[in-house]
Amino acid sequence: MARKTGGTILGSVYGKGQDRYLDLILQFPLRPIRSDEELDDAIRVIDSLIDQNTLMDAEQDYLDVLGDLVEAYETETIPSKPATDAERLQFLIEIKGVTQAEVAKEAGIAVSTVSEVLSGKRKLNRRQIGKLAKYFHVGPGVFSFGE
């Protein structure tokens, strides 16, 4: 590999796009995000890039890395609540493209039970979790027994 010094590595990677990459770095350096204010600034930069019709390779690489930094900050600072049985079941139904009635019939669970779970009025028991896991071809851990 040829020895690269003093910024010429950018030229070999991005060619004419090196100036745009450096402009982005100067606008918002790629470093860990440490505050909500920095997060807001990063999101503004991301929005300005994704609003463009096309991105140069340098811009896409910058956007990818900045997106990773935003995700890391949000994962660390924004607590997420676990999904409920209703949310998980609704997701699986949508992904499979079936109706509540189809799920109930094929899984061997009463339609009223599926409806009550989806409305948050009822939680799944072990037997129901087992049947739904088998029907959707997922592990029973997808559902949260005893939530």
C-alpha cells in the first residue's frame, strides 16, 4: 500500500469529494455526542443531507458515521420501554399479513382472546405464548410472559 500523508488519503478515497467531506467535518466534527444540544445539531446536519436528491460518496460516508453516533447517544441516554404483548403480537400479525381471525384459528386460540390481547385488556399465558410462537415460527421469548 502506498504511503499516504498530510490529507492525501482523503483524495485517494474521495477524489474531488474530499473538499465536501472536509466541509462536513468542519461543520460538525465526527466525535461522540455528549449532550442533547449536540444531538439536535447532529440531527440538523443529518436532515440537511437526507433532504438532498443524491449524495456523493463522501457525504454518504459522513452521514453513515454521524447516524451511528446519534444512535449510540440515543441508546445510552433515552430509556426505551419494552414492547407489550399487544405491540409484539400486532407487529407479527402485520409482518405476516394475516388477520386476527386467521391467527386465532391457525394458532388454536379464541378470537376474543387475540382481540383482548391486542387491545391491552389481557396478557398472554404460557400456553397461548407457545401456540403463537409456533404459529409465527418465533421463539417463545419474543413474548413477555409475566410482564
